[in-house]
Amino acid sequence: MQNPSRANIWVRVRDELGLSALFRASRDVKILCLQRFVRLFAYSGTTLILALRLAELGISDTKIGLFMTLTLIGDIVISVLLAFVADRIGRRNILVLGAAAIIASGLIFGLIDNFWVLLLGATIGVISPTGNEIGPFRAIEESIVAQLTPLSERSDVYSWYSLIGILGAAMGSIACGLTTQFLESKKKWNKAQAYRVVFFGYAILGLIKLGLTVILSASCEMGENETTRPHSGRDALERQEETSLLGRNADDQKSKKGSWLGFSANKQSLVVLAEVCFLLVLEAISMGLIVT
């Protein structure tokens, strides 16, 4: 018979680590965490060899720098546009489109050597020059997680969502290094051939992400949660947050329809948004100073 005190300790450890919240999370939230693992695994793996792949083609350092800059600019523009229309055409549809872009980018980098075609594939598709999040995925996924998770458990679920992504990035870097080393040292392949294999693997990971997106339920879409999630998790504090911070009352819903950006927000939420954006900008600047 299990010692009650030992069982209580285990329960407290699970609660403190946020594991209990993760275990109670819906199936869709768990799938999104797995998607983030797969995505950052893919990003981190290709980041290590992206510049090397271009250098093997004889492309100058200046063009490689231009490639990285234009890739980031293109990803920013596409990500913003897709994030704005996600709730109108469907969050799952946008995630499917993003997964298809990952597959296309992997195939282009694995099959084609022309600089301008690669630039087009990286800009329109999804390739991360830094190994960090790129594309519309994170914004949409975090919106879904917030919708499907009670307020009291969101911080724990978000912590594990981020941690799982970091784990995926670390394992992706290891997998890329081991793969290229094995192909070059054991199979006697040249570097260009080894790099192509990594990008084909990137396309396969995009296919896995596509499969994970397809099995998401309709609860991920905006407005579905109100009728599908049990109301037991919606405590008074959560309803207060939705009313005061996000402004989800009748007037806000009316103004939302006339907003050209597709959303509306009150002054308080705009202040919070500006503060968070400022912190993210500082983080991005500091990360940009690190050469990968």
C-alpha cells in the first residue's frame, strides 16, 4: 500500500512544476505543444547549416547577409498578414498553410541550387535564419492555448509550452550535427549532399506538423470554445479578465466588426500590448547580436 504522505508529496511536486495543469490540459493543447517541439526541432536543425549551404554554392558573404535579411523581412510581413486573418479564415487553415510552406521550403532547399529561387523559397516559405520562432504559428497557437485553458492554469501550461519548444530546438541542433557528421565521415558524402539530406528531413518534419494540425478539433477556432469547454474552469477572475482587459462585451464586438485590422482593444489592453512588444523588441535585438 502506498504511503499517503509520499503520495501527497508527489502531488505537490506535480502542482509546483505545473505538470498537473499540463496533464489536465485538453487534447488540442497537448497537440499544440507537440507541434511546437517538431517545429523548433526543424528550425534549429536547418539554422546550423543554412549559411553553410549557401556558401557551398559559391555565394558571397554579402549575398548571404542579404539572403538572411530579406528572409526575415518576408517572414515578418507574411506572419503579420496571416495572423490578422487567422480568425476570419480559420486558425487551423492558417496552421495547415504554414506547415505546407515548411514542406515547400525544405524541398526547394534540398533540390535547387539557384540563389534567387532559394531566396524566394525562404521568403515565401518558412525558413528560420536564427533558429527562433518564425511564421504565424506561435501567435495562433498561444491564442488557442489561452482559449482552451482556464486562467488559473495558463501560466503553467505556457511554461511547459515554451520549455517543450526549447527542448525541441536543442535536440534539433544535436540531430543536425550528428547527421551531417555521420554522412561526411562514415558515408564519405560531400558537404553539399549532407546538407541536402537535412533539408529533406526539414520537409518531412513539416509533413509531420501538417498531420498534427489536421487532427486538431474545431474547439481551436474562435468562438467554438464557449460551447465546447466545460464552464467549471471559467472562474470569476477569468470572466473579469475577458471583460476588462480584452473588452469582449457587446460594444467591443460591435466595434470589432468595423475594425480594418480585424480586432479591437481598449486602452488598458493597448498599454499592456505596448509594454510586452517593447520587451520582445529588446529580446530580439539581443538575440540578433549572437552569431549562430
